[in-house]
Amino acid sequence: MNTSSRVVAVTGGGTGIGAAVARRYAGEGAQVVVLGRRREPLAEVAEETGAHVIACDASLREDADKAIAEIVDRFGRLDVIVANAGGHGLSSVTDTSDDEWEIAMRSNLSSAFVFCRAALPALVETGGQVVIVSSLAGLFAGPNVAGYTVAKHALIGLTRSIARDYGPKGVRANAVCPGWVRTPMADGEMDQFAAAAGFSGGHDEAYRRVTAEVPLRRPAEPDEIAAIVRFLGSAESSYITGAVLVADGGAHAVDLPTLAFERAGM
């Protein structure tokens, strides 16, 4: 039931949720591989965790195939992949150029699809797991994030397709949909929000405002999402596949049309 003998590959492993996932698995003795386009943050995670670094673009077939081959050659197996890379696509439909659309799809969707495709033969050999990090944007639409929203919705379809097609071969696939998480990317969005709203107080005040209607009244920490990823990428979730686990502090349980009643004290 433990992860100490497992080989785990994490895309987008240099910062935020990906780095937290690497720390979580490494802390339990797993062999961890962190992948991403920028070597510097990956090296920092590797220094902390002992992870193996592969600098590559997971959305490119040649890079993904070489990365999987390197992992299997080095460790002899692959047990878990965590498709975590993402970002971009932060504009409305009419404000999204062709290039911006392509970047959003490549960063969020293609990076997961291409890496999963490359990894699945190795995962079939071990009866492994796929954990795809989608987003609350995979279930709902926020303002002016069309590319990001479409790609994150599609990741859920990818998860279910893998679960359907590869379950008979022993592979499980599940998705995690986090809400706000304190990551460097989210910190940048908080800065933009504070500037647009015209208030001071830094990240803490911005996070407080954006989670004011969330039942738990706070964002998640990366380690909290990493714990969920670890559960899905372990034998402890052995009968869960094709599932979407929402980790948003209860935001998806809120009935938006009734918020006006709450504010009125009713």
C-alpha cells in the first residue's frame, strides 16, 4: 500500500503543486522524476528531494518519448505519472488570438495528452496510475479565461478516456480539480486582482477576498493538493478510476443565486 518502491514522474514539477507532489512522494521514499521546460526550478526541487531532472516540453512527442525512455532505462519501471503542467489562456474568446489559443491548448491539454500517450505502455506493464491536475475551471467558467477553461474541461475528458480504455489493462486514471491554491502562478493573479481592484495588503488580502464566499474561507496550500494526488497515485485508491476529485474548499457546493440572500442576512 505504500509508495516507497514506486517510480513517479511529475510534469510541471519545478514549482507550486508539482513541486509539492515531488516532495510528498520523495518523502515516502519513491523515486521521483520532475519534468518541465525550465531546468533551474527543477534543479531546486531535485536538490531538496533527490529527484531526477528531465528538462523537456511534455507537449512535444519527441521530448515525451525520450523522457519516458530515459525514466524506464534509469529506473526499470514507471508506476505513476502526474500530469500537472499548465497555465495560459487568460482572455475571453474574442480577445484570444490564434497564437494564444494554441499556447493555452499546448500548455494545458497537449502537455497531458502527449505525455500520457508516451507513458501508457510503461504504465500497462506495472498496472500504474495516471493523475491529471485539472482545475475548478474544468467544471465552471471564470471570467476572461476561455482558453484555460476549455483546456481544463478537456482534461477531464482525457482522464475518463484513459480510464475507460486502459482500465481493462490495469491502469487507473483520475483527475483533481483544485480551486485557489497558493502557488507562484496564483500569486501573480492575486497581484493583478489587487491592482485592478485598487487595494493594498498583498497576497493575503487578495486571497481573502477571492475566497470570501468559499465555505472554508481560504485557499489551499500546495501540500494539501499533493496529498490528494498521492492518494490517487497509490494502491490506497485501488478501486477509483475515471473520477474527478474536487478540492476547492467547498466552492462548488455554493448555490450562487442564493449569495444575495446571505449578504442580506437571510
